[in-house]
Amino acid sequence: MFPSSHRGFLGPQSAVVVFHLLLAITAGVWCSQVVVPKRVSAVLGKNVTLECRVEVGTNLTLTQSSWERRLPTGSVTVAVYNPLLGTSIPPEFKARLHFRSPSSHDATIVLGNVGFADVGIYTCKVATFPLGNTQASTTVNVLVEPKVYVSAGSTALIDGGNETVVATCIAERARPPAEVSWESNLFGQSELQLFDDVNGTTSTQVRYIWQPTRHVQGHALTCVVRHPALQNDFRIPYQLYVQYAPDISVVGYDGDWYVGRENVQMTCKANSNPPAHHFRWIRLDREMPEGVEMINNTLLFLRPLQRNDSGVYRCEVANDINLRSRDVRILIQEQSQAERSSSITVAGAVMGAVLALFLIAVFSIVIFTARKTPPTSFTDKVIDLPSTHKPPPPYSERAPAVPLGVHASQVAWLCQSRRAERRYELADRDQPSTAQSSAHSPTQQQQQQQQQQSQLEWVCHQSGTERVYINHREHYV
């Protein structure tokens, strides 16, 4: 009973809520539930598990759980579990059907070696006391796992040939059809083909078309198949086998073959598919020289090299695809490369020494000539100026300089007296000389006059000329 103060609050709506609450509680106590998946995919020839989880209320008692299969003619029981009596399976299913772990909460069964006849609707039923039967249905679909393999193309892959089918990836008799593709880093293309088979299966074929080239010999393509019956992607590698003519290389000739060298040989190597089966050495410009022998793919010089061993040699190689050849021009030198390098080094040193001596001689001549050449004066150039502005003549053409202290008037007087004295001296040369008077020792004043007169006479005497050049910018004129 509620208090009187709350009696008016409980109306018709509150009564409905309480009723539904009590109904839910009662259903949780009295009801039972069966849980199964809506669809189950079974793989042909393998086992399939049909899940059935039973949820029984606390006030209910499980009396029996069973599985029935729906057929066009009606439903047939395929398995029964009774908590008291155990399990019961009809004879037609007894060999390949059983309960996984029968209990009041689990009615799961396992059906083995599934075939196309097992496709259909299966119902899990649960009988409880006192509620009665509860059931749920699931649909079984049979998948057919494809048979996957790769087949090679019908024609051989030859380098440089036309586009052809390299390989075909096949997913055979699958239900539903398998998804097939090629994984490759080549610039080829795929072509898809589908073929219907019996029992609703389908075969899928994907061809890979490509123009062969020798550079991918040994590489691999990968066939990838995806199908619901496969837990993971099915992958099959396919290795390419490209055939090509021999690719030839010659080893042994290093460019340093000289007269007298011993134990030399040339080997012809070939890269081909299939492998080469024919090797031959010949000489193009003349007959093969004596003392030279071919063993397998190697040309041996059994003696020291000679000058006439120079020439063009050819190696021929053949396989099932084609015949190829390679020419090698051999040059026999008089000396080895080391000896030639040493000679060049000595010659270079000698030439360097000669050049150094030549440069030293030229340098010495230039220095000696420079010392003998007089320095260039500004008076070497003739300038047409007035007589009062013309520069003085070169030093070699100047009159002797007059010592400082001798005045120009004295020089002029001395020059006039000297001209007169020269005339008298010329006249006296024709007359016999007379005896000179005895000399007396001069006084000091007479010595100074004689010294000054000698300076003036030196100035006036310039190869018979009587010119005087005075330059006050110099120490003496």
C-alpha cells in the first residue's frame, strides 16, 4: 500500500507501465530462445558446422532439441538430443553427422563430406516444459573450391618475337566462379575467359600475353586466385623461360701484347639460352699462324708472340636459336707498355732539360744586352721648338762643364785671348826656338792666376770649338 499522499499519483498510465514490467520479468523467466546463423557456406567434400545456441529460462526445463531438413516433400528429422535418453541420428546420416557437444544450451551439429544434395534449409527446434517448442532456421549453401594450376603457352618464348601467350592461370570448376588475376611488372596484358560446367560450377581462365625479351629471363609471374572456399589467396609463381641467341664477349686481350710476351690466350664467352654448343676461332686477314691452338672456346699462343701475330681474329658461337660472332683486332707492339712509358719519361726529361738550358741562355742574353744599352733620355725625341725653347743636346754632345766659380765674362775674355794666341803659335812653329830664360820660382798670387787661367783654357778647348753651354740647374756648367 502506498501512503495516502501518493494515492492520487498512480493513474491508468502507471498501471500500464507496471503491467509491462511484470510481463518482461515473466517472459525472462518463462521464455526460451534459439540462435542460429542465417546462412552457412559449406565446401564440397569437406565438413560443415551448423551452430545452434539454446537459451532456456530459469523456470523452464529442456526436454529435447533436434534438427530438421526441409525438402520438397516435407520436413525430415536428421538429429535428436534428449537430456535423459541421449542422441538419435537416422541411418542415412549416421555415418557423417554428429552433435558437437550436446547439452541443454548447445544443439550444434557437424555434417561431413558435404555434397550438392546437402544444399537446403535446416531448422533447429527446442522443446521446453511447460512452454513448448521454439525453433530457428539456417540455409546451407555448398561452395566448390576451385582446382588451380598454371599451364605454359603453346609456343616457345624467343627474344624479339611477336606477342604470344606466356602462360594461362586456370581456376577450374568453382562455385561460385573464382576471381583470377596475374601479378607482374612486365608490360603485358591479361585476357579473361569463363566456361560453365556441371552442377553449377564455372571454370575461369586468364591468359597473359606479352612480347618476349631476353632481359627478363628467369623472372617470375604470379597467378593469384580468390574464392570464398579458400581461407587465403591462392598464389602460384610461374618462371619465364626466354630463349635467345648467344651474346659473346672475349677476355684475355688487354691491349699490351708485345713481341716476346709468353703465355697469352683469348677466351670466348657466351651468354645464351639454351646454352651454346659450338665454338670456333678463325683469323680473317690471313691463315692462323703456327704455334696457335684452339682448346674448347680458348685460343692459346703456345710460343712467344711475334710481330706477324697482329691481325683480326673472330670467335663464332652457336646454339639452337642462332649463330653469332665477335671480332677482335690484335696489335703486337715492339715494346711493352711499361717500357714505352719509361722511354717516354726519359725523353720528356731530356727535352725538359734542353728547354731549361735554352731559357737560361735567352735570359742571360737579355740581361747582358740590357746592361750595354744606354738608358733612354727624354732628349732622344726631336721636338721642333724655337731655339730659345729647345732642350739642350745630349750629354755626349755638350761642351765640357765649367766649374762653379768661373764667371761667363771670364770665359768670354779667355776665349778671345786664346784665339789670338793660337794664331801666334802657328806662326812661331816655322821659326827656330830660342833659348828660354832661366825660370824663377813663382809667387803665391802668380800660382792662383795660373790655376784660374788653366780652368778657363779647359773650358774653351772643346775639339777646336769655342762654344760654351751653361746650365744653372746643374752643379757646374
